[in-house]
Amino acid sequence: MANILVVDDELGIRDLLFEILNDEGHAVELAENAAQARELRAQYRPDLVLLDIWMPDTDGVTLLKEWSASGLLTMPVIMMSGHATIDTAVEATRIGAMAFLEKPITMQKLLQAVEKGLNRAMARPITPPKLAVPTAVAAEVQPPAGEVRLPAVQDGDTSVQTFDLDVPLRDARDAFEKAYFEFHLAKENGSMTRVAEKTGLERTHLYRKLKQLGVDLSRAKRGAV
């Protein structure tokens, strides 16, 4: 499962792409303009973005330039348009877009482009996080090669959560995100309001994310405010 952001001002296009990608098992977020896209890009950290060129507030090429200039173009971006010229498509590719889809978009072309983009994203090397460990105990707590250990909270006590990094990127990310939200749920005694504030997510998006990750919401339901 991948996290995909769809940015398009046409409701029908957004709904259609959501249905197709959701049926493929992906988690999909929708933005109808550049302002929403900026917010979701910051909160959601998508693995791939489908970006319409012609939008009322800020066009897709301008938003692509903005992300590229600010170092936020860290995910594959597929541009979409039914009216773009060859020059526009070339410019978007030069800025950093990996592909261009002409509307109306066929399901086959969409899924092929998405698969290619996600494969490219997963092929990028990742550097395991460096954890500060006291020299005196380093030999005892260093995890095996390919694993990393981070703090966790279980039943009110701090423990250690081990993550296997020798797995596909999406599996490692899902495992980390699940542990991340479980950590904050336990730390905030199940308060969804405080967890939403702590993680910077809206409650609706938070509930959806927890459900996608298979997080046990029983504690959250008991302590939600």
C-alpha cells in the first residue's frame, strides 16, 4: 500500500482517481487546489503525487516549481491535463515531473504510470536513522544489521520497539507509522484530540490513517475527548 495525493480541481476526476487507486489498495488523499495540496504534502508525506496542471488558484507547474525550489520535491510527481501543450509538458518534466498523463486518462495508463512512479520511489536508497547510544552500553543495545530500535510506550512504561529495515520501503514505513501513532496514543492516554495536535493531523485524517495502519482504536475510543 502506498500513500498517494491527488490534486485536481474537478470533483469528478478526484472521485474517479480515488476509486481506482483505492481499489488497488492505496491510501489516497484528495486536494482541490494548490493550498490544500501544500497542506496535505506537509502532513501526509505522500509516496507519489498526481498533479493537475490547470487549477484556479495556482497552476500545477507553478506548484511543482515551488516544491522543487524549496526542496520538497522528494516524491515522484505525475502531471495531468486535458489542455496542456507540448511545451508545458516538457517544462514540467524539466522541473522534475516524472510523467505526463493526458486527459481523459485510461485506467491502464494511470496504473502503469503509478506503478512506475512507486517503483522509482522505492528504489531510492534510505539511510537508517542514527541513534545516540552511551558508549558503555553500546555493545549490549546495538541491534543486528538491518534493524533499528526506537523508544515505545506500552501500558505506561517506556520500552524499545525494533524495526526491521531489511524489508521493502512501504512495509518499513507502515511499521514505523503504526508504532509512531501507538506511541502517541499511549502517551496521551488515548485522547484523539491531543494526538491530532501532537502529530499535526486533523482528526478525520488521523482516524483514517489509524484504520489504514490497523491500529487498535479501543484505547482511543475509551479516552477520546
